[in-house]
Amino acid sequence: QKEVEQNSGPLSVPEGAIASLNCTYSDRGSQSFFWYRQYSGKSPELIMFIYSNGDKEDGRFTAQLNKASQYVSLLIRDSQPSDSATYLCAVKNSGGSNYKLTFGKGTLLTVNP
Amino acid sequence: DAGVIQSPRHEVTEMGQEVTLRCKPISGHNSLFWYRQTMMRGLELLIYFNNNVPIDDSGMPEDRFSAKMPNASFSTLKIQPSEPRDSAVYFCASSYSSPDTQYFGPGTRLTVL
């Protein structure tokens, strides 16, 4: 059973701070990693994906990947109250079920004004 | 594009009743996914269609659940008979060719009394 683990939170940060969200995964063959944002009562929305080790930046968001450690993170710089949401880490399965994403249960982020 | 469309948005029914959830994927997308989200289990893949053909239904909980995709524009998820433990939010998502960028519908919140 492929697993994706996230700290459920809540993670509380003040406005303007850096929020750091972490995720570990069990499928060592996975090659593609995704971060989804889900506001309360809404559907998941893709905000970042990363395929290669290292950092990938998109605006205030930076995804970091370390395949050796099976670890993915998402940094949100200059956090805003509108960033308050649950962040889901998703990992694309390797092998025969590579159409499938395995999702973590999410980390609830609260940005306090 | 209107995005993925799901109906109904909310469904309240009594145990033993048949429930049918509907999904219209984004035009041109050839992959369709049905997910179920609960607090306990997070987001779980129920079934995956590619080019209208069911590829993986290993996530369907039991025989009470069935799904169809009669054409590229429409899919249904049916629960018969429904049970209180089926209460959850059901999402439909679509993508083109791969699961890398899945677009989620708004979801159907199902409550079985």
C-alpha cells in the first residue's frame, strides 16, 4: 500500500511569515509530486508540481523535492490570510498504476492577520 | 471552459435508497476519476476511466457501488442501496492523457440518514 504522510496541523503562522508544509512518501519509484490547495467546502486545486530533485519556484510558492529522503515540501513566502486552507500532497504512483495519484490527508494552514 | 460539472451538489437520502451522482468532464479530456473524501480516510480514488473505459475500479468499496461512462461527456456513480457510512464528499476529476494535471469538480456532499 503506497502511503503519503502529512502533519495534519493546524499550522498557524502570522501574516507575512514563511509557511513550511512537509510530506513524506513510501513509493521509492515515484517521479511526480503535486501540491493541491483545498479551501473549506471547496474542491482541490493544483498549485504546484515538481519532478526533479531540488527547488521549483512559482511566485510566492516553492516546492522542494528530495527523492533520496522521499520528502517533498512546500514553502509559502509572505503568507496571506487568503492562503488559509488545507494543503494536500499527492504522489504519482510508479509501475503499473502510474495513472493514479495517492493523496496525503492534508495539512491545515491558518494565516493570522 | 466551464470546468468539471457535478450534480447534485448536495444529496440527503435515507438508508437503503439508490443514489446517482453525475459528472461532466472538461471537453477534450480523456481521463476521468471518481474520488471520495472523508475526514478519516482523506481523498481516495474509487474508479478511473480512460477513453470511456473503466481501467481501475479497485477502489470501489463494494458491489453496492457502480460507475459508468457511456460517452466522453458524461459519467455516473451509483450507490444502491446506500448506507450511512457512504456519507462523504464525492469528487469527479478529469485530465488529458495523464493524471498529472487533474481538474476537480465542485463535488457532491452526500448524507445518508
